Amino acid sequence: MPSELVVNSWNCQVTGQEPWPDDVQLYQPYETEQILLPDNANCLAVQAFLKMCDLKYVVEYRTNAEEMSPSGRVPFIKCGACLISDFEPITAFVGNKGISLSAHLSEVQKADMRAFMSLVTTVFGNAENYITWLDNSTYCQITKPRYGSVHPFPLNHLLCYLKRNTVIKKLSVLGWADKTLDKVYAEVDKGCGALSDRLEKSKFFFGDQPTELDALVFGHIYTILTTPLPNNRLASTIRGYPNLINHCKIIEKQLFDCYGRPRKSIGWSSTNNN
């Protein structure tokens, strides 16, 4: 007899080939009181991608969204009987339906796009997790009270402790846990430089049409710029690259001015991250 995992995987492959339904749900934590920097970036990237594809979805907020997710990470979507989490699996699932933002690219351009997506995930994702969970000021002032806010004592402390250990182990394997904060900012600056050089003066990273890379970059850049932290150096690093800021403004205006922002816009002034 096939295992339940194999059956579910096969069902999702079949469902992935069917038209996009009108009742897709995107699950994520509550934005104003629970969500943290890395999760917020991922959730916004997925929302931007779905909007770029002109696909209907409804955001469902849950205090236990992380526990509901098949991968333990947010966001995840419920499409029919399928639960798909994380940015790349969701884009692949949508691609199985014949919907792709990068279909017009050459094979060389697609490989280039994937390399930059890996850079964004590696550099920005790890930096966000480092600052959220390893930087003591951010952890004590923001992470700990936010992550535990929806749980009763002593569960709020226990779950936060366990989550922090999990993130530290992951960052250790990836070689990020031993970095200094200055080194983390330097990695972000280097990543921004690579993205800025690729974007140059273009509207999007590959011409006049957005791709999956544009959605992913927007999710991280916008979230960093609009999330108050004890130290604003992360946002200040990104503000050193005006074309990345302009890229973010273009996507915000095209997608969220028309459809409504996924959360309250804090604005673009550098004073918002002090």
C-alpha cells in the first residue's frame, strides 16, 4: 500500500494541473501582534507573486499558522486538498498550472534568475533570522514578546526558547551563527550590491515584466524598510541603493495601491526605523 505522504504528493500533482480555483486561502500569522521579520518577508513575497500572476486568494490569519503548515514555516496556501508552504514550492505549484512569470525568459536568463533568488534567500533570509533570533536587543525587545504573545505562561517562554534553538542550529549549519553583527550587515550590503548591479536602471530585473525574482526581492526589501527594529542599520544598508528602493516603490504602487496593502504601510522615511 502506498504511504499517505506518497498519496498526498500524487494528489497535489494532479491538483496542480487543474485550473486555479477561486477559494484559495493563504495562511499566515497575525501581522500587527505576532508576525516577525523573516516570516513577514516570506508572506509578502508570496502575496506579491500571486498578485503578479493575477490569481485570487484570501488571507487567513491564524495564531498557530506555523504549526498548521506542512513544513512548519509560513506562509502556506490551501488549494483544494493541497497544502503548499514556502515561496519556491508555491511558485512551482502555480507553474504546474501553466502560470509562470518567467516563461518568456531564455534558459540562460532563467538560470540567472534562480541564482539571484538563491542569493536573496541565503543572504536576506539568514540575515533576517540572525537579527530576529540572535541579536540580543532585537530578541529581547521584539522577538520574545511578539512570538510568545499568543500563548499563555509558561508556554510562551518555552516555545520561544525552542524556536530560538532551532533557528540557531540552522544558522550554525549554514555558517551564519558565528558571524558578528557587522559581518551580517556586510553580507547584506554585498547582496544589495549584486542585486543593484543586475537591476541597473531597469524597471524590473528582467526587462519590463516582473518575474518571481521581483516578487521575492520586494517581499524582503519592503519588509525590512517598514519594520521598526531597535537598530535601523539593516534598513539603512538597503537605503544606500536607490534603484532597489525605486523597484520596491514601483511594485507597491502597481500591486498594493490597486488591490489594498497586505498590512499598514509605514512609509519610506528613514525615521520610521529608528
